[in-house]
Amino acid sequence: MHGPEMNLSPKDLLGLLQWCDSLFPAGGYAHSFGLEEAVREGRVRDGEGLFRSIRAKLIYSVFPGECVLIRKANAAAVQADLKTLSALDEEGMAMRLPMEFREGSRAIGRRWIQMTADLYPSSWTRGCLEALKEGQLRGDPAVAFALAGVAAERPMVPTLIGYLYGMASGQVSAGLRLLPIGQGEGQRILARLWKEICEGGALEHVLSEREVAPASFQPALEIRSMRHEMAEMRLFQS
């Protein structure tokens, strides 16, 4: 992760930080993606449980699924290959089995595509926005984030790292609102997660294995998300 592909100009680094900031109007703060129900059931009770929950999501869903989609979508966007991008977008949405996962993710992804056309206007980004309006793109967030990275002319690896940051920090932020833990513990959880991301080897596997297909396997989390859809009281959107 220390190769030249990680080198960013100050402008590119600031642009990536802008996309990862909680102020960016994508709406991710309104979704817990199954975490609220896990807390309600007592499966996640404290900071350690939150760390283990996010770590499991990285291992069984994000690394083998969304990271692979980002790599493939990045290559398609570099070639302005809307047909392949559309197929990856459809594949990504199909992996999100619970309605809550699909609709919440889709809302975020659509907003990212809209903001890409706004912040990086070109015939290609306008074409992607039109494809979104016409239904050729549905708004898978991993595909949308890759599209934004290419539009900003950022290398793929920093884009991928930015996506991982947003996913992990979003889950910790949700945990702070759901659990009796403070911001200091939230920062310690994030520091542990960065070590997992950078030293666990899963990310290197995603980047080196070119023929792997995106996959996700978190049935317990998916069931909790389905239960959350029918919960009478919710802090986060269903």
C-alpha cells in the first residue's frame, strides 16, 4: 500500500477527504445497515462487540464483495465502458439481499453519481447521470464511488481506501448513537480497524487477484436487517 499508486497531490487528497467527510451529502449517517437490530438483540453490547461486528463485515462482505466491485468498476470507468459498469452495478445491487440494504445503499449510490456529475462535469459523467435517470444504473454505492474516483482522476487504490474509511467510520458513528460508548472508544475502534485493513492481507488479495468474482456472505446480518425493516421503533431508516 506504499507504492506510487498511493501518491496524491494536495488537491487530490483534499478531494478524497471531501468525499469521505461526514458533511458530504450522501445520507449514510441515516442508515445502520443491520447494526441497530444487532444492538436491539443484544448481539452487540459494547465497543468490543462493535469492533467485531465491523471486522466481520469487512472480512465477509466488504473485502470480497464491494472492494472487488470497486476494482472492476474503476477499470470499466477508465474505459468509459457504460455497459460493463451497468452490469457491475446490477451485480452489486443483487448481492444486497434485504430490501433495507438495497434501498439504503441505492440512495447513497444515486447521490454519489449525482454529485459526481455536479463536481466533475464532463460528457462521461453527464452520460452516467442520464443512465441513472433511465435505469441503466441503479446506484450501487461501490460502483458509484469508483465512478467518482475516476471522474476525479484519482488512482484506484486511494479510492478503495477512501471507501473503506467511509464504511468503517459510518458504522462506528452509528455505534456511538446506539451504544453506551464514548468518542474516545470510537477512535480506538477505528485505529484497530485500520490495522486490520492494512495488515490482514485481504486487501492485497483483492488487488492482486484479477479473476475473482464479487461475493458476500453475512446471513445473520441480513436477517437482522430484514427484522429491522419491520421494527415498530427505529433510530435509523428502514
